[in-house]
Amino acid sequence: MLFDGVCALCLGFVRLAVRLDRQNRFRFATAQSSFGEALFRRHGPRTDSYETNFVFIDGAFTRPDSFVAVLG
């Protein structure tokens, strides 16, 4: 899961995902990290604004689809 590390809403989403992920399926990276920035550049629209999140499960999901993917 790639998320905006300075966005309070995104951090709340990550906390929810951690609580729900009892099988440890997810790994997390901020969009501002070098790894996250590379993924964001590859899958995201712009690298000057990270106000979204991506979940990679057999493809890339962005909000609100990422929320549904985590819950599913």
C-alpha cells in the first residue's frame, strides 16, 4: 500500500488497514520515500502531489477502490 505520509486521512486509512490485516497481506510505503516515489511515478498521475493512496492487489487501485480492496 502506497500512501501520502503527511495526509492525516491517509494515515487513518493505513491504521485501519493494519488492524484489519490479520494475515499480514499488506506492506506499506509512504509516497515520499524513494521506493514509494518510484512506484508513484510508475502508477500515479503526478509526483508533485501525493494526495491519494494506491493498493496493489493484482493491479493498482486508487481511492475509493483501494478502500474496497483492503476490506475485500
